[in-house]
Amino acid sequence: MTLSGCATGLSVVGAGDELLGLIRGLLYAGAQSVLLTLWDVHDRSTTDFMIEFYRRFQTGEGKAAALQSAMRNLRDRYPHPYYWAPFTLIGKVFPS
């Protein structure tokens, strides 16, 4: 599952030091893995990232490799980490 909106990967620490957030709910609901963002993202650079990520993933790269390649590609065009560093992949990232 992919959530490319702003700060979709943030969680709140609840009672008992339990992380509560969208990630947990999606994984409990059956999502194998979740690609999300850690802070508010820039519309244009996020669009560029998603195009690159899915292009690589659809041509056979694994999720983790596609994420890394897309981030590197984005970093070449947008050097500041604000643009390329908010993306994270959680859950099952390697094929079985």
C-alpha cells in the first residue's frame, strides 16, 4: 500500500509505550508493506518519486531496491533532503 500524502508515517506514543498510527492499522488489516512519508512533502518532487518508484518496481526491482533507486534519482534533481528523504517502507519489503 502506498500513502503519498503529507506525514502519513507519523505515529503517536500511547499508554504502555505503544505506537499508534496509520501504519499499525494498515499492517493489522493485512497490508504486506506500506510506503509512506515521515513529514509534509513537496507535490512535484513526490510525483517524480512515485513515477520513478513504480517504474522500477513494475520492471522487476524489489520494493526496497526500487525505493533506494527512486530516492537516489530524486536526490540528483532535488539535493536537499526535504525532497527525497521523507519516504520509508515498512513491513515485508523482500519477495518470499
